Amino acid sequence: MSEGQLEQVALRFRLLGEPMRLRILQTVCREPRTVNGIVTAVGATQANVSKHLALLAGAGILARQKDGQRVYYCMKDQLAMKLCALVHKHLE
């Protein structure tokens, strides 16, 4: 891999290396959720969740879907959840 490609892989692993981000991904992996729905599901503050959502969406792991006044977040990159499942399975 080139240096640029290695940096992209490292960035992806850094994003997935934060437990709160993994909780957020687990929350939206089955169905899109609003920020408030994610806040309730993960038990964090809105500011904290919003910070993590911005990073995940900016990296292309999550997608934003606007519906009137509401913004829903959903999985865009299914590979992120597959990586998590693979690591989990290996740890068992």
C-alpha cells in the first residue's frame, strides 16, 4: 500500500478505536436514528454525540438523511460493522 492508503487505513482504525463511536454505530446499524434517539440509546450528552457523529459522517462511515426538521444518521460504510464483528468473533 502507498503512504496515503496506509494513512487512510490508520484513520479508519482510529475512528473505530473509540468506544462511544462504536456504541453509536451499534445504535444506527439496524435503522436510521435522530441525534436525540442516539443520545438516549448511548446515554451521553448531545454535545458529545454530535462531536462523534460529525467525525463518523466526515469519514464516510455514517450518512446523514434530512427529513424536514429532523436529521437521521445511518450506516454508509457497512465494512465498519463487519470489522467490529470480526474482531469480536476473534476475541471469543
